[in-house]
Amino acid sequence: MTPNWMGVLVLTLCVALPVAAQDSRPDFAAEYQSLESAFRKESRDFQASIQKLFKEAQAKGAQVDYESLPKPPDADFVPRFEALAERSKGTDTELSCLLWVFQFGGEGVFAILPPSGEVKQPQKQTADMKAAAAIMERHASSPKLGDFAQGLMYRGGLPGNGDIAREYLAKLAKDSPHKEVRASAITAQLLPAHEGGDKAKAEPLIALLKKDYSETKIYKEQVEGILFEREFLSIGKVAPDFELSDIDGKSFKLSDYRGKVVYLDYWGFW
Amino acid sequence: MLPHEKEMVARKKNQPFALLGISSDTDRESAIKRMKAEGITWRQAMEGSTSGPLATKWDVHGWPTIFVLDHKGVIRFQDLRGEELEKAVDELLKEVPAPAK
């Protein structure tokens, strides 16, 4: 019996050791997954607790004290994703971590603004922009940068980080090997120009998108809306008609209101 | 916004003026409850989300987004607020031809 047992043991070790050795190599992707799901869970808990506070205050007819609200979990997770990015440098997981930090590591991305609507001036090198710099340095040719470009667009409008965000966008628009990423970056350059009424800047971007990018996802999602607006929704044009049901279930058309001055209000309580 | 809108609607009750609300609230029931509680009397339609079909088509990215149309249905002003908005409406009301007697 004993020799047989020895044989089994040796055999087991021979099989098990390489597996164990393989297992001891860090599985970055799995680490990312579990970190990400931990974050999601804490975010859900956070949002639930905020909603509860608001409901309680509403029930009492009281104002919510913004100072005493719990803080979102984002800031606590930033160093954890940064650490994983550092350890997994050069891998796809690093990029996932950097994109996460870019999305959630900015100041005030998920901040609850006080009723005054005041926005604090962001610091120069916030975690999100540090992540953006690393993404541009090591992952600028990744196909996964479509949303990143959209995020850069919002930062392009902020004081402090605007110049550098716009510089990254220009690079992506020109140099990304992926059509969707370039389209997203060009669209991200177009939107602020369009909204700011800067025709000189918007026209060539629209022409470029129309010519080379009309089959991309972002074109269908965002650019077509802009083209519709430019064609039909500018001041001096007859508003395109629509038909809707009101909250009492009666349907009506915008054109029912010819003869009246119409104040059309896209709004919401939230 | 709401108080001023209510005032405007009250002030222009007998004039050819209409306020139309396209709400992007997601929770239909509670939004309707609040509209009633706030005393909103003007017509409201609900899109159910900020990416509702009409808001998307009209390229609405910020709320509120306000268009002022003249009596011919021409878009004349966008994104005015408060006093300026009411002044614009008053200008357009002057353009509405008096009803034939």
C-alpha cells in the first residue's frame, strides 16, 4: 500500500505543482472584476442611502443638509484601481483601471452640488487627468477609447484641465488607428463648437464626419441629432411637428398650437 | 423656474399663449403627482427619460431647454430665462394678428 500511496502523492504533486504555480501568478483581469463589482455594490448602497435621506427629509418637509450627506465611494476606490493599474502595467487590465480612474477619479463627477449650483474649480492634476495622461502615453492606439473621448470633451469645458483635454482629443481624432475612436474624438470636438455657436470650427468637423464617418455608432447616436438641429431647429426655421400623448392620455400635435405663441419647455423634476 | 412659469401662465391667461412641458422624468407616477401638487395646469407630456425620442431628436442635452415659437410655428428664441424670456414672449404676442371680428 505504502509505495502506491507514495506514487499517488508524487503524481499528484507533479500535476498539482504547475497548476499551483500558474495560480500564484496574479490574475489581473479577475482582480479588476472583483474590485469593480465591489465598487458597484458600494455605489448602489450609497445611492440607496442618499435616496432614503431625501425621502425622509421630504416626508418631514425639511431641507436636506448637504454637508452631512454620506460621501460617494468613488474617492476610496481611486487608490485601489491606481494600485492595480500600476501592478498590471502594460496589460489590458491596466487600461481598464485607468479608464475607471478617468471616469470616477475626477473632482465632482459624482459630487452632489449644493442648491447654489456652485462648481468648484478643479485642481490641475486630479486623478482622472493623471489616468488620462497614462492612457495617452501607453494605450493611445486602443480601440476602447470611444467613451474616453467623450469624457475628455466634458473636461475640455472645465477650467484647469481644458487645454490638455482638448490636446488629447486632437491627438485621438488624428492618430487613433480605430475609426470609432476617431469618430468619437471628432464628435467630441464638434459638440462644444456646435453648442457654443462656433460655426467656423463646427462646419469642417461636420463635413469630415459626414464624408468619412457616417456609418459609425457615434454618428448615428449624436451627429445625426446635431444635423437635424442645424437643419430644422435653428432660430428662424419652422419647428418640426411632433405628436405626443399628454399626462391625461390625450394626444396633441405641436401644430395644433398655430396661432399661439408657444413656450416649449423640455424639463423635469428629478 | 416653476414659480415664474406659473405667473406667466396666469398673466397670459387670456392671450394666445401656450406653455407646453415635455418632461424627461423617469418616474412617471411620482412626477405626475408632483406636477399636480405644484399646481401645474399647462399641458405636460412625458418622455420617460433624458434620452426620450423627442429630446434626442431636438438635441436637448440640458434641462430645462426652452424654445419660444411664434404664432406661425417659427422658432424665434432659445434658452432665454426669466424676465428676458417673458419680454420675448410679449414681443411675439404683439405679432399675433387680432382675430377677425
